[in-house]
Amino acid sequence: MKKFEVYRNIRKEAIIFGLPVSLFAVMMISIVASLLVVIFSFSFEIIIGVLIFNSVLYIMLIRIYSNPQLLQFPASFPDIISNKRNSGFDYE
């Protein structure tokens, strides 16, 4: 069993239904939105479509969490930010 020193470390590793808290929140938003669609639609095809969509979304989120290489984004900002003027010459 894992031991955590600080409460924020528990939140970092928290898993609900196999998903971390942020991906679980995405899943819950999708479920609430699909419930609204089901309530205001009277079509059996839409209800089946919503069920399939939520199932596929859950499977995709599980795969993304288990294989984090699928969503690797490059760094937005450089490691070093400098106020030096750029002379246009490369002295490296």
C-alpha cells in the first residue's frame, strides 16, 4: 500500500473508476450533458447513440491514462528566458 506524507500528494494519485480526478471530471460532464440530451429527446436512436458515445469516451480516457505517450505536447515556453538583446549572431 502506498504511503503519502501530505494531503496534496493523495489528490495527485487519486483514482476514481480507474481515472484520475481530472479525467473523471471530463467523464462526469459528458454524462450530465448526455442526460440532458436524453431528457429533451424522444428518439430511441439518440439514447443508444449517447450510451455508445459515453462508452467510447470512457474507453478512450482509460487508454490515455494508461498510455500517456498518446498525448505528449511540446513545451510552450523555453527553459530559459532572457532579456538580452539578440544581435543576430550565433556564438555557440
